[in-house]
Amino acid sequence: MANDDCCATQLIDGHGEFNVAGLDSFIRTVNLASCGLSYAVVAIMGPQSSGKSTLMNHLFHTSFREMDAFRGRSQTTKGIWIAKCVGIEPSTIAMDLEGTDGRERGEDDTAFEKQSALFALAISDIVLINMWCHDIGREQAANKPLLKTVFQVMMRLFSPRKTTLLFVIRDKTKTPLENLEPILREDIQKIWDGIRKPEAHQHTPLCEFFNVEVTALSSYEDKEDKFKEEVAQLRQRFFHSIAPGGLAGDRRGVVPASAFSISAQQIWKVIRENKDLDLPAHKVMVATVRCEEIANEKLNQLRSDKGWLELEEAIELGPVRGFGEKLSSIIDACLSQYDEEAIFFDEAVRNAKQKQLESKALDLVYPAYTTLLGHIRSKALDDFKTKLEQSLNNGEGFASSVRTWTQSTMLEFDKASADAAIRQANWGASKVRDKLHRDIDSHTSSVCSAKLLEITTNFEKKLAKALAEPVESLFEAGGKDTWLSIRELLKRETETAVSEFSASVAGFELDEETVGRMQQSLRDYARKVVENKARDEAGKILIRMKDRFSTVFNHDNDSLPRVWTGKEDIRAITRDARSASLKLLSDMAAIRLDEKPDRIESALHSSLIDKTSAATSSQYLTREASVDPLASSTWEEVSPEDVLITPVQCKALWRQFQGETEYTVTQAISAQEAYKRSNNWLPPPWAIMAMVILGFNEFMMLLKNPLYLMFIFVAYLLGKAIWVQMDIAGEFRHGTLPGLLSISSKFLPTVMNLIKRLAEEAQGNQTPQESQGSTSQTQIFRNHVHKPDSVSNSISNVSSVGSSVDDNEYSTANLSHRRRTNAPEAEFS
């Protein structure tokens, strides 16, 4: 009958040491942990050598060690042994306790008996009490100390569960069981009434603690077959013992099979420490320990879950569609597995540990959730940026585009965050959503500022282009109403730009105050452009004044170059040219964009032109200097910010201007005198009259002698030729001494050249008279032809002298060039 499948194991040895390793091995071998609450524990106690192990082996097909009758009656079972009941459903654990009243422990060593009895009552559903039939009704029967022990230790269990006490009457006699059972129950009740009870259980009946069952078996030694038959019948009562109406008790304090080892260890520990055993508290403690173990196990499984690891890895790369549903399913599976294993433990403990497991699981996945929300936020923000840029590039309004895409982006974020939501968690994405909204607002503000800056910059460039060159041209022209024209130009261009600017920013839907401020900024910029241009031009005023003076001085009213013939009034021309230059200076002295009247031009004119014209004495100059209106650093009726050139600076500039234009006037005067000299070859009339009167005799002599006349004519021709060839008039224009030196160096080569030509002509077939006549006629004709050219060249040279203002020097090089040009012509003649 022994079966190795029972796995008999010593749970507690004779010294009270708990075999933890053996119990864990037993549980793994019989797969007890998978039973949940579907298991039962049956213990047997009774006097030593009363056949307890034999009964258990036959009843449950276990392999407990049995007493060898041939070796005498002695202690067989030491401590507490457990084994699996073979073939019993549900799974049933048999526990064989050491017999009581053994001589090995003696009369005084009853502590282990009580401890083992308490242990059996605490963890067993059914307790078999093995007793002899002949002890029933006896006062000093061997089973009475055992019953007292059982009832006494039962009082040490706080809120004990109701245990079934199955009294097994061994070696029954002919007396029917119906007659033995009342006597036994009466003895049991007397024992119950006779023990000391706590105050709370003074009047508690026995039935509140125990279900008392009685059965009887024949003698194993005398009637073995009958014994086995009765045991087989009794065995049937242990099938489905935990079902309602079964042999087991109410099972209030039962713990799940997975916590059996922990429970047994803790119960024995408390019993060994001789403490009262609080089964409800023990149940909570066991549930706490075991549920925490299960929770930790499931949490570790979650950490290594393949689906979770794949999700966690994918999250690092970007958003994962269906993240919330997938992760919720994984967590649900984890919690479901926990519930399956912890379902039989105390509900409060189980639920508390489940919440802890759920909290730890959510803590585990929370970083991935926040990372996902970060990806969703980043993607939403990037999409917003891209769509907003596309809308703006397509010419859509800024504000409407922002509204449209902000709403669209937030809806997409809400959908994505809802998809990422985990059912078990009450996490809200509001903070991330708020951050996304702030990021969108920040980007919108940045783009708005950039676009407005771009628009403003473009209009400023347009204004600068529309104002800078025209203003420079107006300053350069120096008309009568320069600043009026500039003001009109500024107003026209500014209003045009402001109107176009308002249309450009209409799509931004800015408030009126902001638009007004930006329009004013644009107007201020336009004014600043004009002011800066005016300041630049003020720095070049001296050059502008000299250019204006040169233009007016060297050109007539028809803008034709002046030819200084001697008829021009250089003084008046100089005054007009200086007045025109002074007009430029007065225009550039201050900025006049506010249409405020000033007296700058009259002050400059009266101080710089009228004073110079009217200054006739040192007393007058001294008196004027004492009240000089230009001896100041500011202009009357002009703001200091609008001053470009102070009165003192104007005076200094005018002084410098006069000094640099004086040479031009001097050259013009010199050109006039040169022109007069070049066109006045005859002596004065009185000299001509004196020559006629005093030379009358010589003239009459020439008329009387033709040879003299011929000689004079030939001498005239030669002299004329030499005169033209050497350009004697031109040589003397630079002075007498330079003219004489030049003529002396050219005279001999010129004469030799003439003689050589005459000799070459004489070698021809012409008579001396014909040759002389022909030469004379040609010479005379050429002289008449070149004489106007010489005069024209002189006039051109004088005009060239008058037009040299920028260089401020006389054009001697032009005259020399013309002399060199005329010399070959004379030679050719």
C-alpha cells in the first residue's frame, strides 16, 4: 500500500526544528502551490503506539513509518510528518503527529505535545483523534489528557476557525456505535466544561469551535480484512471534503496553497515562542507576505515582458500608434495574473497589494509615457511650424493661419495623447498640452515678430531708396524751395509707404495701438533717412559750393561756357556765383522738415555778402564784428537737434570757400586782359597820326623810288612769314622775357628753314620773279587764312582759363599745345 507519490516528509523534527527546505521541496514535488484554496489538511493525533501511522497509510495510501510489533511497543513517529494523500480529490495533505503519553518524553515533558496539538488545530481542516474503544466511559482513560490538551490550546487561538474532530474508535467491540457515541460525546462535553476558558468564551458551547464526528474501526490485528473494508468506507468521506456539507469545517482561516509554507513557518514560530496564536492576524500576515511576493514576481515579469521591452525601445525612436492600448493590455495581463494567484488571500490585503503592484507598474512605464508625450508634442509643434509656413507662403493671412493650425494641432495632440493614455492610470496630458500651447504661442510670436520685422525692413528699404537719391538731387540742385520740395517728397513717399504697410500687416490682426505705433515708426524712419542724408550732404557742402560757384561763374544763362572777351562784368558774375553758393550753404545749415520759418539765409547774406560789399573802412568792419550775427553756435528759431552747420562753422566755411575760389576769379580777369591784348595790334590813334605827319617825307621817297617799295614788300613778306612761323604773338603772352628767350632760340632755325625752302624753289624752272611772286602770293593767302585761326585759338584759350575752377590753375598746357599745332601749319605755309 505504500506509495512513493505521497512524498512523506518530516515537517518538524523531535526537537521542534522546522524543515523549511523539506517543506518547499514537498510543495514543489506535489505541485501544491497551484491548488489555490482547493486543498485540505488532515492531521491525526492520539496516544503513542495506537496505530495512527497504520491508519493514515491505509486511509490515504501514504507511507508513514509504522511500528514493528515484533520489536516491542515504542515511539515510531518523532515530531510531525506530512505526506500527500494519494488518489484523494481535492488535493489533501496528511499530517502524522508524534503520539502523546510516550515514555520517551516522560510525564513532565508535555510542551511539545501541546505545541504540536496547537499547530495541528491551526493548520488542519480535519483532526483525527485515534482512541481505544475500551477507554470510552473510563475516568482515567488515555484519551482524556489528549482531549484536555486539544481544548486548552484551542483557547489560545484568537477567533479560531471551526475544525472537524473525527474520533476514530479503534478495535471496536460488540457494543454498537449508536450506544458508544452518546457516552463519548458526554465525556467530551464534560472535558470541555471542565477546562478554564477566557472570559469571552465562558458560556460558548463546544459546537462553536468543533464539528464532532465519531466512527469505529475493527481491530487491525484480529480482523484485518474487516478493518480494511471499514477504512475504505471511511476513505470515501474524504473525497470532496471541502465542498459544502463535506467533512471539513468552515475553513475561515485557510490560506492559499501557495502561502502554505509561509503560513506553517510563521504559526510554528509563534507557537514555539509560547505566544497566543492570532489566526486572523496570521492570515493577514501570510496574505501580506505572499501577495507581496506575487506582486514582486509579476512586476519582474513585466520588466522582462517582450511586448513591453519592444514598446520601450520603439518609444525612444518616436511616437508609437496604439501605445496606450498595447501597454494597458500588458498591465492588465500582469494584474490578472496577480489576481489569479492571490485570489484566495485576504481581500483587503490582496487589493492593497494589487494597488501597490499597479502603482509600481505605472511607475515603471511612466517614463515611456512621458517620452511618448514629448514625441507627440514635438511632432505636433513641427507640424504646426510646417503648416504655418506653407500657409504664409501661399499668401494666407497670418492671424487666420495661426488660429486654423493651432486648433488643428491641438486636436491632433488630443487624439494622440488619448491614444497614448493608459486605462489603469489617471495621468493627464494637460501639462504637456499647456507646454505645447506655450510653444506654439512662442513660435507664433517669434514668426510674427520676424515677419513684421521683414515687412518693416522692406518698407524701410523702399523708403530709403525713394528718398535718398531724390533728396541728394534736390540738395545738389539747390533750388529756390529746396526744403519745400523735400517736405513734399517726404510726405508723399511716407504716406504711400504707410498705406501699403497697413495693407501688408492687415492679416496679422494687430490692435490699433500697435499698428499706429509701427506706422509712426515708419514715419520716423523716413524722416531719419532725410535727416541723415542732409547731414551727409552738409559734410560735403564746401565741394557743393565750389561746384555751384564754378557752374554759375563759368556758364552763362543758357548754360553755355563763358568766353572772356572783355565785355563781361566779372564783379557782378562773381557776386551772382557767390550768392548761389551761399544759397546752398543756407539750405544746408539746418533741417527744415517742420515748416518753421527761419532767418538763416538773410543772416548769411547780410553777414557774408552784403557786409563784404559794404565794408569800406576799418571802423565799419570793427563795428560789424562787434555785432556779428554769425558769432554763435545756434541759429535763432531753430532747434539744436536740427542744426547741421552752426553759424560759426558757416563763417569758417565761407572764408575757406572764398579763398579757394579767388584764384578762379583772378584767372578770369587775366583771360579778359589777354583777350584784349590779342585783339589790339594797332598803336593808339595819336601815334598813328604822329607817324603819318613825321613819316610823310619817307613815304614820298618810297613812292618816288619803286625799288625801296619792292624791298620793303619783300622784307614784309619775310617778316610776316617769320612772325607766323614763330608765333611771336603767342610767345609774348606769357611775358616779355620768356618771349624774347623763346624767339632768340627759334629765330635762326626758322630763318635757315626759309632760306632752304627758297633755295629748293629756286632750283625749279621758275624765274626768280615768278618764284618770288608765287611765293609771295601763297604766303599772303596762307597768312590771311591762318590769321583767324590764330585769333580763334586765342579766344578758346581764354575760355579754357575761365572754366578751370576745380583745378584752380591756368590752362597753359592748352596754349602750348595749340602753339605746337599751329607751328607745323606755318612751316607748311
